[in-house]
Amino acid sequence: MLEMRPDCESCGRDLLPDAGALICSFECTWCPDCAGSQCRNCGGALAPRPTRAADLLAKNPASTERKFRG
């Protein structure tokens, strides 16, 4: 199951679970402004992060662990 990380790893911008974010296969998470064409950590392809239905998000909430190291 995806962690649905709460922030961009580059700028720290909050990323709501139903908002646009891009992820790589390791789930590195980026806002659209910082994403670029490939993951800055592993060089992998980025894809839009899927959203989670509200009822499932209530049962399986997004992560609260922030990854921004700024």
C-alpha cells in the first residue's frame, strides 16, 4: 500500500492525499513544480501518484512522516 507521503522531498510543500504529486517506484514524492522528468534520488521515472477514495483513506490514512530535509 502506498504511504501517501505528506510533503515534497525537495521544497517541503504540503501534498494532500488527493492533490497532485508525482512518485517514483521507491515512492520518493515530489510536487509538480519540483518534479522534473525523473526522480532526483534514484533517477527513475516519475508518475502521477494515485489518489485514495475518501472511505478508504479514513481506514488507511496517509503517512504523517515528512521527508523534506531542507
